[in-house]
Amino acid sequence: MSLWPLLQGFGLGASMIIPIGAQNAYVLNQGIKRNHHLTTAAVCSLLDVLFISLGVFGGGALLSSNEYLLLAVTLGGIAFLLFYGSLSLKSALSQTSEEEAQMAVMARGRRAVIAGALAVTVLNPHLYLDTVVILGSIGGQFEGQDRIAFALGTILASFVWFFTLSVAAAKMAPTLSRPKVKRAIDIAVAAMMFIIAAHLAHRLLAQYVF
């Protein structure tokens, strides 16, 4: 197995996973709350294993060639991003006391946290448009052991990033959980969700209207 495809996979995977999105925002928030944050990172990483493998070993070509499926994924993704962005904006504008925030954290058990990680991963349009389609199209150019090495590289990037983000957020929780800092993070997340939704909508209009 060649080292170069593995490094290519790691670099490309990191370039697509690291830019902030719904997954990263969720992992960051669970790390700040120290609420099953390692479980959250594990779920997001394992789901990436599934979808990266699907893309690299044939699923990406299937999705990109099916116009109606791609349209459904894009429309669903826009709706999800707007919803998630609205939640972040609502959190930024709310005046929740520290005691109420702690109670909210305690109310979210492991199952609820896992369900949230599943939602921000499976409903995330970038999972399909970037991870499955783009990584799949590039990974599909490799053959045999090199394709496996490329897939392992992208999967490794996912594990390294999500666990690093989760642990770092937990360690910096005293600073990141301050009301002003938390509000700034929520506003930044909301803005990013709305920008990505607008980008997807513009691309969709350009494809089907203009």
C-alpha cells in the first residue's frame, strides 16, 4: 500500500471536514458543555467512515449521476441549514442563565446527544455533496490498494479532526462557555449556516433557472 494516496486522502479529507459546518458546530458545542463530547466525536467519525467508504467505492458516482436525488439532497440540505442556523441565532439572542444552561445540559442524556450527532451528520448536505460526491470522484480514480489507502487517509482525517476539536473545546470550556464568547460562537455558526444555505440555493437556481 502506497503512502502517497494515504497522505492525499488525509489532506483532501481535512480540507473538506475542517471548514465549520453543522457537524463541527455540534461537536464544538458538546465539547464546551462537556456533555458526552467524546461520544459525539466518535459518532460523527464513524458516520464519516460509512459515507466516505460509500463515496470512494462507488456511491459518489451514483449520487452525482442521479439528478433528482441530487436535487432532493440539496433542497433538504438548504432547509436543514436554515433550521440549524435559526437555532444557533435563537441561542445567541436568548438570555439563558448559567443555572438554566446547566440544567439543559443535564437533561440531554447520551441517547439525545447521539441522536443530535446523527441528525447533523445525515441531514448535512455537505456530507453528500462534498464527502460522497467529490471525495468519491477523486477516490474513484485510484485503483486497488491505492484506493483503499486514499479512503483510509480521509477517514483518519475525520477521526483526528473531530476528536481534536472535541477535546480542545472541553479543555477550553471555562473560556468558551462565557456568555459573550458563547454568544459570539452562536452568531458565527448561524452566519455560516445561512451563508452555506445561500450558496447552495444560488447554485441550484443557476443550474435549473438560468
